[in-house]
Amino acid sequence: MRKYTSLTFIVSLLVAPLLSGCGYKEYAYHPTPCVPMALLGDLSESVQYDTDGNRSLIINLDQVKGWCEGDEETTNVKLVIQTMIQRPNTASDDSQEFSFDYFITVTDAQNDIISKMIYTALVDFDENQRKKVELIEQVISIPESSEKSIKDYRVYVGLQVDSVQLEKNRKKYARRGK
């Protein structure tokens, strides 16, 4: 039995170099480095109210992911923003369509704002549906130069909220210790 095991081992050592040269063309894959991105914690939650003062929609930005494609001059960043949306039981069932505003900000390494774009997301609910996970896709372009590479930029995502909502969010995060 040992004889066959040794023989198999020796044959595999002799055949391995031959098989390693078997023809398949290998292409070098060099993924484009992508820009660091993050959600802004105190701008990741919003509550909308109806005309009676009842909460009609609760929006939470849950996470953001991105992929980069580009050339020497411009990098296109495809962002996918996962959003958790809830209609409280107190919300009227009259409206099935809602909208909310969010922004994408590009900064440099010193956090100086290069650009800020504001978008509106539309959300449709089915009848009696109370919760929904919505994936928002957005593509932005970031110019590159000889002085700056894509890694010299940062992308931040947040909700457009008023000063009252911002203060509530900051207090909430302060209580959580974040």
C-alpha cells in the first residue's frame, strides 16, 4: 500500500509542472480603487408628519455601498443606499406614495466640500403595507487630476432634514453614546 502512495506522490510531482503550463489566457484584473464613503449618523433618520401632526413616514438610511468605474479624467461612482422606511399605524391609508430628499456630498481629504447634490426619492407602498426596504441607486462623477487621486476624496450621504429634526437626531445619538 505504501508503494502505491509513494508512486502516486512521485507521479504527481512529475506531472504537476506539465499541467501548470496548460493553456488558458490569464487577464490581469486591476479594480479601480473606490472612494471612501459613509452615512452621516445624525442625518440618517427623518420623520415626516401629516397635516394632523401624526407621524406619516419614518425614514432610516441603513447603509451605503459603492463601486467605481472610470478613466484617467473622471471616476463614476455607483452608490447603492439601503433605506428602511416605515409607515406608522397612525398614518392614514389615503396616500400610497411618499417622497423624501437626500444628499450626496463629495469632499476632499481635508473635508472641504467639493460638491453637494440633492435628490428626491419616491417610495410607493402597497395597500396596508407598513414597512419597506428600498434600495436607491445613484451615479455620481468625481474628476481626477494629476494632483489628486480618487482616494483623496470622500463621499457622504444623508437626509435633507430641517433644524428641528437635526436637533432631535443629535440628542438621540448623544443618548446612545455614538
